[in-house]
Amino acid sequence: MIRNLPEKWDVEVDLVAIGSGGAGLAAAITAQDHGLTSLVLERSDEVGGVTAYSMGEVWIPGNHLERELGIEDSPESGFRYVKSLSMGYGDERAMLNQSIHGPVALKYFEDTIGLKMEVTRNFPDYYFPHNNDAVAEGRYLEVEPFPAEALGEWQHKTRLTPHLPAGFTHHDIFRGGGLANMLGWDYELLADRISKDLRCLGPGLAAYFVKGALDRGIPLYTGTSAEELIGDGERIVGVRAVRGGEPLFIKANRGVVIAVSGYERNHDLAKTLSNVLEPVSMVMSTVDGAHFRLAGPVGARIARVPDPANLGIHMPGEEHDNGAPLWRGSLPFLGLPHTIVVNRAGRRFANEAFYRSVYYAVDAVDGATQTHPNYPCWAVIDSQARGKYPFGSFMPGEDLPEGLAVKGETLAELAQKIGVDPQGLEQTVARFNGFAEAGEDPDFKRGTYPWGAAMTGDLNHKPNPNLGTLEQGPFYAVELKRMGGGGITGTGLLADHHCRVMGWNDKPIDGLYVAGNSMARLDTGAVMQSGISNARGMTHGYLVGRHAAGKPSDLLERKLESGPALA
């Protein structure tokens, strides 16, 4: 253990949370509620973190809101679901710990900070009906619109998102025809919510937790970079930070929790820890792996599971505040009718309407040639799709500009322009058109996942929301870039069931905790179910706050003693 005590401390509290997303705020709030004093450090000028960039989904099996609607479910079923899809990369105790504490943390924050959530109706688990423990609805939760003026002076310092209409709930989007039918959305409702600054989705979720911290008088230090953990030779006792260009030494009597999300904006870490060769990212520049920089020198152990890969698109002219390109996820567009994804051979290689299929296939390696046969890859779109559906920020009927798309009057011309085998593309489209007319895709089962229909398809399109022919020119191709998972990365700090960071000696590092996307995803393994990341952050924060206050949860121990929970 390091010993690097300062001559004097500038600030003294019990718990320091590094990062102001849902995980860090949840830890600070829970600690404060259990008799401690808390402080939150945020490197950027806005609070809310990656939580505010998300769709705000919180996935919790066996939650009380399900029961109130008469939906049958249980934490044990959620555990079995995650375990069955983890591919052996998860840790059973960690998966069970999340399953049993998720509903508890949800109820806790409802009761203490006034968090208002509701079940997103008719929104299935990813693998429904292909998994026995998947459910058709009930596990997905989202916040009721939050009145941001309640944040007072923090209203305009609490992060919004450039990716989604923060004035809509999932219900509003689905009621308007889904992501595919933006022209049918209720823009009067959206305008009213925006004028009143009523925040939904990720910005709304983040705002509830910011308000919870403000109500407790928890200081939120923005523009403050945590530079180094401080130890006394036996445990972590504080943080050296920089604020306004000046050093700031903060004593943490009970501990420090690292909750800074992932590392995908750090190209070197994305390449060496996630094997992403040309990474792009949809999140803010501060998501650069600070958890490794801070915890590495004190002997923190890391662990890796398969990454939740993504594919990104860049709309010409869209940039972050710092001038870096703003990348958007391509998820909502790849599974639309009249759209396919192909590799250099002009071949489809996955189920475009189910991102868990297409994104893993992108990373496939051909050992005979030492190449990635499916990367680079392109979304190929015909004029039917351009007439009906949005693509990124371009509305139906708008021509896709140079810099985003390549245009060809025929498939052969398009293939030649982008360096794809023309004969392969023509054969692929002809085969796919037959599938589209029949409404079934025997090659990759596109259109057989109800989640994919809801999030990437056109529910008004028959006979299959995800299948439509490509036969009307001109045709367009958009190159897709390998992108991180919105702050969710495959490698993180290893922790025990109290969220204490583990050392390479397999013992907890006293005084050091980790929460949210900074923690290794041993509680999910290879599976990524949207909403589980926000649920993890909320749950980890709850567990950290209790343990730091000397009141650790014993639910896992009691569960293991009561029966064969891991069977």
C-alpha cells in the first residue's frame, strides 16, 4: 500500500465519489443517508456523466413495479437469464449479487430521493422468446419526466444528450410508431416538454440523482480532476485533485469510490484492452480510463469480458463542444426494411436487426488470412428506405450527403465506388429480396427478435418489421466505424460483492471502491442487456454507501445460506 500523505488536507469528508454519473451519485447519496458526509468530484463542467447520454433504461428483474402490474417475475429468473447468456465469462456470485440487490436499490432510491419510474410496456428482453427466462415486458423501467427547473442553479450544469430527444419517453416514441417513424411523433408534446425542460430518458434519470445529492447538501465539485489516490501505508485515505489549476487534497475517512465510466475515448486503451483498432466513440472526452490511472498504482486488479461492441456513423458537421466529431450509434437504422449490412465480399454476415449478432460478427477473425473478413463494412440502403425512414439526423426524403454516404444508380456502380465485390453484392441483394418478400430470413433469422422489431424495425411494415426488398435506385452505402459501447467497456476494476476493489493478492484494497462502468462486468459476463448498465450503477452505489458506513448488506450471504441459489 502506498504512503503519500500530504502536509495538510484542504477538505475532509467521509466518502469521496469520483464521477458524477448515476453510480457516483448513488454512492454519495446512500453514504449520506447512512450517517456519512460525501463529496462528488467531476472533471467536466457538467454533472450526470454517461448516465445522461444513455436511453435511461434500467433493467431490473423481479422489481416491485412489475408486481404492481401483475407481471410474474423474480430476481432468481433474472439471475438464470444472465447466467445462461454469460457464456462462462461471468462470476455466479457477482451475477446473483446484482440480481438480488437490483430490486432493493430501486426501491431504496424511490423511497429516499423521490425517483419516479414506470414499466416500459410491451418492451421485451433482448432474447425473448428465445430464452426460457426472458420476459415479454416488465424488467425495462424508465423515469417519469423530471422538471429540470427543480435543480435550481444546477439546471444548466446537469448534462443533456446530443443523441436522443430528451423530452420523449419510450412510450411516446413507441406511440408515434417507433424510431423508424419519426414523422409520426407528437412534436407538440415534445415542444411542450422542451419549453418546460421536462427531461426523460438518460437526462431525466441523471437529473433525479443530481437532485437527490443537492437535497442532501452534498457538494458537487465540477471542473475538478482526480489525479492520484492517497494512502497512509495501510489503506486509501484520500484523493489529490486539481481544481482551477490548483492542487486540492481531500481526506476521505471511510473511502473513495471510483465511478468514472469506461475508457473508450482513450484510443490506446481501446486498442490494447478491447482490441478496437480504429475506435470512435459517442461519449464525452472525459471517458478515458481514469479508473486505471488512479487504481493501478495501488495494486488494483483488472478483469475482462467480451466487449459490448457498437458501430458508429458520423453526420457531417456534427461535433462535440471540443470540436471532435460527434459519432452516433447506428443501431436504430441497420434493421430497417430496405437496408442490409455487407462486408468487402458484398455478403451479409449477421442479423442486422439484432446488434448482439452483427457487432460480434464484425470482430470475427479469419485465421487463414489474418484478417477481419467483416470489417470494414457498409450499410447498403435503397431509395425506398430513403423515402420512408430517417438515417441519423437526416429525415426521410433528404438526400444523404457526401462525407456520409456514397451513391450509385445501380448496385454494381455502388459496389465499385466503395470497393466491394459487385457480383457478391448483387447476389446478396437478390437472395435477401426473396427473404423479404416471404417475411423470413433463414440465413440469419432477422426479424425473429421482438426487441429488434421494436428498436430497429418498422412496426407498420408487413409481413416482417425488419425485412424489405432493396430494388429501387439510386442506392446508398454508408461505411460503419467500430465504436465503443457508450461508456460500457469489456475491461474494468475487479471488485467483491461489496464493490471493494480487489488487489492482485485477491484481497480487498481497504478504503477503495468501484461502481458502474468502471467495474469489471463479472456480473454480466458476455451478455449485455440494455438497461443493465444503469441498473448496475444504481446498485453498486447503494452497496458502496452502505459498506462505507459500516452497514453492509448481507442479502447475498443470507441467499446463499438459504438454498441452492447458484443451481
